[in-house]
Amino acid sequence: MAIIGTGKYRYELIENWARLPAGQTFGNVSAVATDSADRVYVFQRKDPPVLVFEREGAYLGGWGIGAFANPHGIHIAKDVVYLTDRDDSVCLTYTLDGKPLQVLGTRGQHSDTGCERPGELVPRSAGPFNYPTEMVPSPSGDLYVTDGYRNARVHRFTAAGRLIASWGQPGKTEPNQFHLPHSLIAGDDGNIYVCDRENNRIQVFAPDGQYLTMWTDMRRPLDISMDRDGLFCISEGGVSGLSPRISLMDKRGQVVARWDSLSAHGSWVDAHGDIYLALGTRERVDKYVLQN
């Protein structure tokens, strides 16, 4: 049994946690999230794109066949599923059993940023969307989207899908500059925490987009989620020979716990404090089980 972490943040690592039926395999596993009943939703780049598992890893089913060009981000709040289809430049909401509720954007229509190679620093930022990465709700009900692979923006919408504002410019150093905003979360204070992946930092904004601060002790932050106590779980991809890792951080950006890990394109901390890793091209889901 592999135990990692320290103090109250000690975990048992369970590799290949999610169990598919005989004869089935995962595709590229992009993201993961849980609902109020502790069911686990895995977003993969293969049909069916959404796979559902019990808390112990047993397979329950899947949905969304044919509905996504390139699955990217998943977030679940109040049992609504928030999904991003990167290559089709749309953000979508679904019920837990796969019924569509809302679409932001128009499939296949991309805003004009002058970017042709996803992931490069874009020539200019633009409106929604050009390869968005994640959509999340805030305590106010507004929706926030990181628009990252061919844009450099965060967009804010009403719950009904009306664009309120956008912020961000391409760049590598200054506040409000982004190079691939890859994930975000709205804190219980309403502030917006953005994984500015290729700039190796997390930028923090007020709900209206006003810049507040940044956390720079990061290694390509890939995904950010939040536990029931407001503690952030961040999966980092590693950079410049430094290993990938998991960081647990408080609202001030102080590290509570941190350890080396596999690079998780998507990650999630559930209501029990357990951490799920969507391991991308490794085509599997691992789980860190909190030891109480």
C-alpha cells in the first residue's frame, strides 16, 4: 500500500481505480468530477465520452455518444454537469443522466485571435470562443469560462448564457496576461482562480475580473478544484525537468500539502477529501484516498 502526504493530508494511492467492463478500454482521459451522491464522471476522448462510476470504482454506464468533437473540461455543481468541447468551441450543460440543458457558443465557429496552432501564444485575444478549456458556475450563478488553447481570455456569462464581460490579453509576465488559461474555479468568496498553464502560475480575480494577486510557485498548473472546506487541489504537469505534482493550497496561496505525482490533465477533490486523477494519454483514472 503506497501512502503519500503528511499530517492530516495522507493518502493511499490506488492505480487504475476505475474498472470498465471486460473488453472495454479508456481513451484519452481528459477530466473527472463527482456529483452529490459521490458518483464519479470521467470525460474521455472516445465514445461514450462521459463514463459514470460508483465511489468504489464499479462502472455504472456512459452517455454523450457523438455529441463532442474533443472533450476537455468537466465540472459538476448542484448536480448539473458543465462540459467544454474544445475543438468545436462550445460550452455545454447536461443533467447527470446526459440530457442537454444549455449550449454557449456555436459549433465550429471560432473567434478571430489569429492563432492556428493550439497552445501557442496567441497574436491577440478575442471574444467567445476559440478552443475553450473549462466552464464553472460561481456562487452568484454566473458562469465563467477559460478560453485557452487558441485564445487568452476568461469570459463571464449570466446563468442564462448572456455574455457580461471578458478579460485577458496574450502575454507571459504581467497580471491579466495569459498563455493558455487551462482551468478555473470560483471560490466560495466569488473570486475566480485561473490556471495560467504555460506561465506557471495561478491568477486570482474578483468576480468582475479585477486582478487581485497571483501564485507563482507552480509547475504548469493543469486543473484546479475545491474541497468542502475551501481548500484548493491543483494538479501540476511539471516543467523544466521538475516533476509533476499535486498541491493543496489555501485561499492565500499557501501550500498545505504537496507531493510528486503523475501528470494529471484533469483532477478533482470530492466531498470526502479523496482526489481523482484523469491521466490523459495514460488512459486511466487513479485515486488518492484520504487516510483518516
